[in-house]
Amino acid sequence: MQPELDKLVAALEEFYAQERFLLEKDAGERALTHRLAVYLERQYPTWQIDCDYNRLGERTLLLPHGTIISTDDTLGKSIYPDIVVHQREVPENLLAIEVRKASNHQSLAHDQHKLKALTDPHLWFAYWFGVLLILARRNVMASEVYVGGEIDRALTAWLAGRLKDQGLGAS
């Protein structure tokens, strides 16, 4: 998993080096996720990278019954991960990313719940892993790594250390 996370770190390095304008102007989350996706494409050349992608083959991604409901659609049931690294037609799902701006003071619970569901191996759309990124203007303020439907504390600590080593993590 660490080699795949290293690719994410490399994409974040390029993102922070190239997107100062968007970060300084406090651009919206969708603008930031789009630009991050561009840099992820360079790191994952054999995978497809999509923003707000709610499909698995012909099916729509839906949270299991009885879970927190998304308000992303009219039925309030489908989910739209901010960025996914996957194969659209196979389907094979590598990485789901939820991005938050540091200035967003809403609860993280919804994004965390989505990543738990997206990485749950008992669900048909399971991603190998998921990452929550909280982006500040100059660095990644916080991050969490999800594997098997739960936060992976060891990988979360490893990613935080890697980001700090690259000058991208919070001090």
C-alpha cells in the first residue's frame, strides 16, 4: 500500500507546486479536486482517474440501507467520491479520495463514513483503500487512510510522516 500512497504524495507535491493561485484565491473544493486529479493521472498511468464518479460498471454507487444519507442527488442515496482511481469497465477500484478544504468547518463524519463504506470489503464497490485529505493553502493539514472499512492507524501515521518529510504536512 505504501508505494500507492507514495504516488499520492508525488501528486500532492506537484499540486502544491503548480496550483498556488487556486490555493491563495481560496478556490472551491471542486476546482481543487479537479486539479489534483490531473496530477494523479501522471502517477497512475494505467488507471482511470475521475472526479465525482458515482458508477460501478452499469450500477450506481449507493450507500447501504440504514447508513448516513448523502444529499448529493435527488434520491439522497447515491454517493460521489471526490476522486477515484479505478478501472471503469472491469470494474476494479484502487483508491477513493475525499478532499476537504481546511476552511470547511462542517463535521468530517460524512466524508469519513463514505470512506469506510467505499473500502468495506463486504460491499460490492470496495476500493483497496481510501484517503481523506484536508487541504490548507500551503500544506495538507490532516489525512486519514482507510482500509477494510476502517481507519488504518499505521498507514495514517506513515502518510502523515511522508507528507511531513516532503514539506507537505502540518508541523
